[in-house]
Amino acid sequence: MTKDELRTSSEQLENLASGIRRCVACRLHESRRHAVPGEGPASAGIVLLGEGPGGKEDATGRPFVGPAGRYLDKLLENQGLTRKRLFITNCVKCRPPENRTPRRDELKTCTSLWLERQLELISPKLIVLLGQVAARQMLGDTATLSDWHGKRVSHNGRNYFVTYHPAAALRFDWVADTIRADFDVLGKLLARLADLP
Ligand code: SF4
């Protein structure tokens, strides 16, 4: 990407973020305090994709800033990564009430209106799917974490890596062990990122 192209993509990404902050396309806008568009450079080779904002994210408008976000930062740090190289976002950009799971129509509306456009602009080499909701949204209803975690999956011309959501690792020791092992695999994959199609 040339400097001019990068500047244009960054501006377009910011325009999308402005649109997300004003969006009223699904019922989730009714209870949000802040929409959470996501953060990171337009040149990011990797996108981390979660389910939706939680309480801290809703309060601040920033992605993964609560306990799960701090846990995610440690997982990244163990692989020599910082957020500066990544784009971090969610399938839905507004917090579902009581932290419920986003509904199918909300996911469909938000991903088609916003997420797909963000991904087209960034065109990442790899999209890391954090948790079952993100995995099913991007890979289809047959995606199960127990079978697919820790693996790279090619789907519709994109490269994905599936793992658990960091929030689940805070609740269950076995998920914490699994997600650490998955991130070790991810670290090795990222070292070969330039070789991915
Ligand atoms: S969740 Fe997405 S589609 Fe729904 S109001 Fe928020 S930004 Fe718009």
C-alpha cells in the first residue's frame, strides 16, 4: 500500500467509524451508551474479531478494554504482539442489553452494514475469530469451537484462525489452557503471515 493509498484507507475507515457511532439500523442502538467501531491501523495485517462490546467498552467506546481485553493483551504480548499492529473489533458494534448474545438479525445487519466494509478496506491477511458467535457468523452455522479452535481455516477467499473468547478463559481454567495453546499456534502462523495467500 502506498502512502497515499494508506491515507485514503485510513480516512475511509474513520468515515465508517463515524457512521457506526451514529447508526440506528438495529434495536441495539436503543440501549447503548457508545457504539464501538473498533481500533487499529488500516494497514493491519491481522484483524481480531469478537462478539460484541461489554460494559467497559460501552462506557468508553473502545474495544476490549475490560478484564477480557487485559487478558487478550497478555496473550498477544506472549507472542510479541501489541495492539498497534492489529485491528480489533466485534461483529456487533453496540452492546446487547444485559450482555445477552447478539441475535441473528442484529448480527446480519451490523456485519453487512459495517464489518464487511471494514474488512474490505483493511484487507487483512488473517482474521482471528474470538469465540463461537464470531466463528459462526464468518464461517457458517457448522463452525464449532471444539473442532475448529487452534486451526487456520480458508473460507470465501479469506484466511481465518479460530479460538475461544478471552472472556471464557477468565471463567474456565480449561479454556484458559486451550486459548494459550491456540495463541502459541497463532504466533507461529503470524511469523509466516507474509506467505499466506
Ligand atoms: S449494532 Fe451495528 S447495526 Fe445495530 S445499531 Fe449498532 S452499529 Fe448499527
